[in-house]
Amino acid sequence: MKKILMFTLLLCAMIFTGCGNDSAKTDDNLKVMFGSNVVSLDAAQATDSVSFELIADCIDGLTQLDSHGKPIPAIAESYDVSEDGKTYTFHLRDAKWANGDEVTAEDFVFAWRRHCVESTKYSYIMGSTVACIKNADAVIKKETAPENLGVTAKDSKTLVVELDAPVSFFPSLMCFPAFYPINEKFYNSIESGSYGTSPETFLSNGAFMLTEYLPGTANIRLKKNDSYWNAQNISLQNFQYQVVSSSDNALTAFKNGTLDLAGISGNQIDSVKNDSELSKNLKIIPTGLLQYLSFNQDAKNHHGGALANVNLRLAISNAIDRESLVNNFVANGARATYTAIPINFAANAETGKYFAEDQKQFSEYVSFDVEKARRFLDAAKSELGKDTFDLDIIYANDSGDTVIKVAQAIKSQVEENLPGVTLNLQPMPKAEYLDRVTTNSYDIAITNWSPDYDDPMTFLTLWTTEGSEISEHWSNADYDKIISDCTTGALAANYSERWSAMYDAEEILLREAVIAPLYTNASANLISDKAKGVEFHSVAIERVYKNVK
């Protein structure tokens, strides 16, 4: 009887222990929402925040962002700066790629040279308007060999970077994926053109590595990279992204547990706040993303290039009620913006004030004033000899619900406030949209830009004659000179004069209505307890998962 009793007690203990373990088990697969598809895992080709985030999950650069968005050591354990600020010497830590190879200075040299040669949209970031790496402009223009780029491997653990001018934000810039390394031996071992198209053609040196990915796929899986130099401090074992372009579907997925981190739209916030359980998971996060209208001034566009007329562009800009946009259609904490630089971004090191703190400084050119807008329109009609304008406005309709509502609202406002102006909405998939804006096939585009580094120049360089991938077909010698003076010229080393000059450049940009700023975005997120430790940033990489416990 004792044996039977002991066996029975042991069996019960095993059963209850087993049940206890099952109930205590947690799904360690963190499930995160992407609002649109990844465009490319090749940092030389990627231009969107979704792609940059996934690249940064898997690859470390010289520096990384801390929880406050400031650069701290990553692959570079330390660095020295010359007295004139024009030479950086990075000392690399012992780090490995996921295949066991050492991460070396040569990996950075190879990647940076390749970026200058192969990047068609982001190559400028290496050159004289941003990083100012010696000879970068000449390499990009194929006027000199890539070997003459100002980056050399002194030895396998020492990277020397020469600049044409001091760049105060250079350590912050090194957090951005354009400056990440690539293992040259691995790159040369795979089929040409296949880099970053599958887990087998993408090599990690960062906290995570791909286990499941295909271009255009809605599901992406990652796992912890045990070869990571800081693996002992990475707790998250597995996580996956799910592409969900509808905020209604995202909310449903969060409620049923198939998403742990989901973005919702503004019209869902009130209902979430009124839900006693969901409200605990809601977090509104300011971002540095500027939403704006891009006006293509090319003569090949409608009405013989009517948008080349500054008065027509000013008319459209001043006919838009930005407060109504953010309050009634975005409704997620976004702020109406009347400057070319987003609000709450780029604090002055001397005063502590954000660059765009004064939102009324350019109200002469950017405001909501129907009478003024109509005066601009009358001037445009007189100068162009036309009474009507039929213009197309393009946007990506698979990047969330908000942009669709904003497009419809802009059409309604402009057509009501500007008699004779018609805006034809042209929604399209993100891939097609990107192709249209980069091949000059649009009149007006609803677009946005997130800062790559913590300085106003990350926006202002977009509109130089040799700017970024979106070409407004606008060129201004005075504007170009100011940007040049602030980057490699006389003002580069004078902080206060450089800061003041950037306002002069911004005034030219808005006086000419090259763009119509709309709002500085925010993101409304539902975050489960499982996702605690996700870091949100307004610069370079929007979300970082290294400290998720």
C-alpha cells in the first residue's frame, strides 16, 4: 500500500509539475508589425525606414544608438579624432560574423566603396553634403577609382576615415545603415545580384539573424545571433515581423495576440483609450518624420510644367488646413508643421532649442490663408495664361490608412479653396510609387522623410541640385552655396554661424515653395508586456530590440 501510495503521489506530482510548466511557458516569439513591405536588405539600395530597421536588427555599424538616441560604441570599441576634426581613427572590438569570420576594418572599406559606386539613391550621403568623406564625390561621379575614397584599413582592427571638412554629427551618422560593413568574402561567394534576397544571401554580425525572408513576403522571422559580440546581453531569442497595412487588421491582431507591437491609426485611439485593458498598452511616440508635398517642376509634367510656377505652388501650400489634417485625419499626436524641418528635432548644442521651435517664422510663405492662396493662384493664372489646372497627386496606398485619408482631405481642401485647380488622386503600391518619384513620373507626391542623423542638414541636403532620390527639378545657386558653406566651406567649423545660415537656406526653400510641409508625425502603438524594452528613436533607426527582456 505504501508503494502504491508513493507511486500515486509521485504521479500526481509529475502531472501537476508538468501542468505547471505548460502554463508557465511563454511564447518567446515576439511578433511585430510592419506597416509596409521591406524594399531591400541591401543598404546601398534601401531608402525606407522599414528596410533600414530590418538591416539594423541584423548588422552593427561602428556606433549604435543608446536609449536616448545618442551614439555609443558598437563594432568600434573606441575612436580618436584629429585636432582639426577631419580624421577619425576607429578601433574595432573583437566581433564575428554569423559564419565565424572576424569583423574587420576591410569589411567597412569594402562596403563604403561599394556604396559610393552602386547606390543610385543614397550615394550622396557619403559626399560633401553629408559625411564629407574625402574623394567621395569624385568616386560617386566615377571621376576617380573607389580605392581613392578616404577610408583605409590601417590593420584589421583599425579603420581610418579622412574627411574634407569637420562633421560635428559624424559619430551619429555611423549608426545609419549606409555605413554598415559587408563581409567581402561572403559577398563574392554568392550569385551576383542576389545579396540580401534570402537568409542564405545575407550575413549578420548584429544581435539577430534572418531565418525566414523572401522579398515582398508578409512574414519575416529572426532569431538571436549567438555569434554577436554582445550576445550575453541579448535576451530575445526569436521574433518575427508581419506586414499589416490596415490599422483595423492590426488592432484585431493585437487583440487576439497575433501581434505584440502594432501601430494603429488616429481614429482608433479614442476607442482604445475607452477600453480599460487596451488603454494600458497604448503609447503615443513623437517621431522625426516630416510629411510633405513634393512639387515636380519638370516642364514635361501637366500643363507644360505649370508647377514650375512658384505662385501656383504657393497657392496650393497656403490652401491646405494643416491643423484640420492632424486633428481630423491623422489624429495620432502628429503636429501641423510650417517649416521644412520637423518639430522637436535637432536641438541646438548652445541654446538647447529645437531648430524648428518657431513655427511662425516663415508664415509669409507657409500658412493656411485662403485669401492669400487665391492671390497666389490669380498671379499664376495671369503668368501662365491659364484658368484651370488639372494635376495628379500620387501616394502609396499600402503604407497604412492615414495617407489615404490625408490625400482625400488635401484634394477636398485645395479644390474648394482654389477655383480652377483639380487634383486627381493616384493611389498605387509602394514599389510603384517609389519608382514614380525616382523616375520623375509625377506632378505632386505625398511623401515623407525621416532624419538619418541628428542635424537639420539631413533634410536641407535633400533639395540641393544634386540632392536625394526625389527630384523636384528645382535648382538654386544661392541655396546650394549655403549648403556647401555649411558642410565643407567657411561655416563648417563655426557652429553658431552655420546654424544661422541653415535658416537662410530654409527660407529660400519655403519662399520658392519647393515643398509644402504638412505635419511632423507621431506613432500610436499598442505594446504588449512581452514587448517591454523596445526602444523608439526619431533618428536613423525607428525601433531597436536589443534590450527587450
